[in-house]
Amino acid sequence: MRGVLRDRRAQLLVLLAPGVGYLLIFFGGPLLSALIGSFRQDDGSFTLMFYERIFTRPSMIRGLTTSIYYGVMPVIVSLAASVPLALLIRKSFLGRKLFSGLYKLPMAVPGIIVGLMVIVVFERGGFLDRLVAPIGLQLPKLVRDDWGIGVIFASVWKQIPFMTLIITSAFAAIPEDIRYASRTLGASRLKTFLFVEVPLAMPGITAAILLTFIGSMGSYAIPDIVGPPTARPLSVLMVKEFNQGRFNQVYAMGMVLSLFAVSVLLLYYSLTSRIGPGQTRGDA
């Protein structure tokens, strides 16, 4: 019996070796190198100076808070739009297949193109501004504004299809029998959705939130093109430091962004472990 278990473990290690090796070489290696570089000065001595700059310099602090802001706000807006879209796509209606294909188009558009589109359409003197000018209206400042409305709009336009795709799959995985049972027991459509479908789909919803947050927080092209010049996120400041040859500072900024991403990832695992199927079996 022990020999069989030993053979199975050895077989499992062999099967996992390619994937684990790939992650260690192409992900773990560069990450470890960046981590070491963030604590080293040019002469090789240990220092916390590069992290101290991030949390003491006003531009760096503003960059960190701006990165979090650009990560959180698109998630909130995208989630508010993606859940109704996911419910709509489940229904059968004329043109459903065409709609299911069209709403995914933003996923294929590069971020730099999205930023330029926002400028062309929403900039002062842009398409919409000229469109409403004959009737005496003027659009508020939506590009390079202090609140980053243009950045949020561009990120939302880019992220909604991705989030909708994940949430749609999460709702589609719920057996119809569960919905029918809830309705049979007297629950309304709204209560069935809120208290049955949403909890069951929550692992997929939280995964969509996590991936959207990480993608938006680390975005470079859209904030650089559409964002205000007075509040640059860390991703944009990193490129500036890189162009000036301050690689150790770039490593430290990247580690801080990675720390926030890992923190959100741990929060995701904590939530899914409480609401996932495994927790249900444990409670039973």
C-alpha cells in the first residue's frame, strides 16, 4: 500500500514538474531578482531607501493612492454594469448571438487605442462637444480631469466585457433545478437572484473583481494618455523612473504594487473559502 502511494506521489510530482518549473523560472526568478534589487544600492549594500521614498515623497504617495483609486473605481462601475449584462445574456432574444459577440469587442482593442478614442470623443472640442454645441450645451471636462473620469471611463469600457464573460459563466454553472426549487418554495425572482444565485456565483464574481482590479491598478497606457498630469499612478511613475535609469526604485515600486495585488488575492481566497462548496461540505 505504501509503495502504491509512493508511486502516485512520484507520478504527481512528474506531472506537476513542467508547470511548476515554468512558474519558478519565468515568474519566480524575475520576481525574486526584482525583490533583491529593491533592497540594494548601486554598491551592493542593503537599504530601505527606495521604499522610504515611496511612502514619504508626496508624488509617490499620490501615485500610490491614485493607483488604488484607478483600481477600485473601474471595478465598482464595471460590476454594476456586468451583472445586468450577464443576466441579459442568459435570456433568449432576437439578436442574442450578435450581441454576445459584439459586447466582447473591447477586449481586442489595445489600451493605448482606447485612450486615444476617449480623447477623440470626449475631449473639449472633440466629437461629442461639437455634437452638442449647436444646442448651446458644453460637456464638462472629462479628459485629464482631476478626478480621472476619462481614465475610469476608458478602463470600464475595456473591462466590462472581461468581467461580464466571467460572471456569465458563474451564473451559467448554477443548475436550473436550484432556481426552480427556490421559486417552487415561494421565493420571488428577486429573492431567488439575491439569496440563491448570487451566493452560488460569488466565487466567479470575486474572481472577476480580483482580475479587473489588478488589471486596472497596473494599467499604464490609459492613465498616461487620459489621466491628469498632477496625479500620476505608480505604473506611470515607474516608466519615468525607468527612463531615468533608476532601476532599483522601479523594483521597489513594482514590489509595492505586487504587494497590493497579493493582498487582494489573499482576500479573494479568504472569501471563496468561506462561501465556496468546500465550506458548505464542512458545515454539513
